[in-house]
Amino acid sequence: MAQPTRDPEPPTAPTPTARRLTRDDLQAVVAIDAALVGRTRNEFFERRLAAALARPEIHAQFGVDGPAGLEGFVLARLLDGEFGSHDTALRLQAIGVSPSAQGHGAGRALMRALEGAARKHGAGALRTTAAWTDHGMLGFLDHHGFSLADSQIIDCAVHVGGLRSHQAPGSDDLDDEIRERDQADVRTLTASDLKAIVRIDRRITGRDRTPYMRRTLDAALGESDIGVSLAAYDDDHIVGFLTARVDLGDAGRVESTAVLDTLDVDPDFRRRGIGHALVSQLFVNLSGLRVDRVETSVSKADLALLGFFYDVGFGASQRLAFVKPVGMASGD
């Protein structure tokens, strides 16, 4: 008796392979993102892609193709000192897979490409943030080996008025705010301030981090949707600075939020209200730009810095910080 024939096994779908994004991918990236978040963020992605093409040594951007073209993308940027960290990491800024392509390995291919880029950059980890209510993203991060980081995301509603959490009885918020800004001559940070901020950073860290500070300044002045970085002067010398950016769309944000990357004050000028003056002026500028919130990331062990930010009104954010050591295998 003849043996019954078996239907041939369906062909196994090839494992997706990630490649570098190019200028030609912009509209496809925007379309995938719009399908996921419900609105078009063309300007955000145009700026991110242009920054990566201009500075490929600090950016990693990959895409995955399918039969109909681009099916997924990931954007990341090198961290090397931001938020007070002493470790090099690659920060995941945005990731998306077309709804019709999900569940077929595109996300896995993108994460593997990102880990390879992290190793190439000498980064020991991948980092990102996500809202605790973004269950889809939280599930994705868990699936790919991320865990809660040892840093805390804190934020504050932008307001014009005295910064301190506890005003003196009978004090006027506006008067307190003006007094805070009067502690220093606060101006917009410019490219010519590089040498001065390197000097302050060297005094604090004991290291010459000129390349990092140059990248920070370039990003603050050129990669942000809106430049809001500031320098504090005393007798025409810079004695403190902060770098901040307003990126409409970074890490899945849909609201207008400024991110404060760096806040440094010359050790000789601490406890003179310089930090308060910088943050007070930042709030005034952000209020004029109709930015609703400002956030930053602080190590949970840095009690002094946490104390400063709590004193000026910051508190625990609804966003969480995540980290994945490079080398850990991605989930299937």
C-alpha cells in the first residue's frame, strides 16, 4: 500500500536583518510611527535622522525591510556623562514596528543591531525611559531583557514663581522668583562657551571631558527642537550652566516636555543660589514657549542632587528608567 503523501512544510520565513537608515527612509519611518501613536511627527524624525547623518559616531539608527518596504526602525544616541553618569551607554530614543509586521522578528532584529552598535561604541548598556502606563512598551522592554535602572526620573510642572517648595510666610512667589534669578546674570548658552563649561566640568569630575562637553553643547544647540540651554555669569565669567532640550517625541512623549541633561555649578560658587537662578530662568523661558513640564534623571544614590531638585519643586515622575547590560541575549 502506498504511503500517504504529506503536505510540504511551509517555508520558514527568513530572519529579518537590520540595516542603517538613510535619508530616503524618513517618510516610511514617519508613517510607521504615525500608525502606532496616532499622529504625525515628521519634524522630530527629520531632526533625529539629520543629526545621525551629521554625527554618525554618536548615533545608531537602523531599519528592517519587508516585502512592502520598511517595516520597523530604531533610533538611539550615545550617552557619555549625561545626567551625571560616569558610564557610557546607548540611549534608545524611539522604536517602532508596523502593526502588520509585528510578531515576525523585526523588533528582535532591531534590538540585536542596537546591541552590536553599543559594543562598537564601547557602551556597556542600553538605556531608555517609558511611562508606567505604556503597557505595550513595558512588555517589549521586559521581553528583551531590560530591567529598572538605578536612576530615578523626576519632573516638575513648568511655572513662573518662586522655586522653593516651602516659601516663607507672607512671601510673594513672583518676588521670590525675581530674587532667585538675580543671584546670577543668566544668559543663553552659546558655542563659544565650550572652554568655560569644560573648565567647570573638570573641577567637578577631575577629568578633561572636552569631547563629551562638545557633544553635549552641539546636541543642546543643534539637535533639540528648541534650544533652552543657559549659562550663569559672575563678573563676566561663567560660573554655572545647564543644558536642556525640548524634543517633541523623544522616548514616546506626546506632550511638550523639556529634558534637563546637565546642571553644573563651579565649586567656588556653590550655595550662592546659582543653581536656583539657572532653573528659575529655564522655567521662565519654557513658560514662554508653552512647554508644560521639565524632567531629568538622577541617580538614587545622589542624595545631594535629589535634594536640590526636590527643593525647587521636582518630584517622582510617571516615567520609569530602564537599563539592559550589553551582551545579554535578547528574547525571542
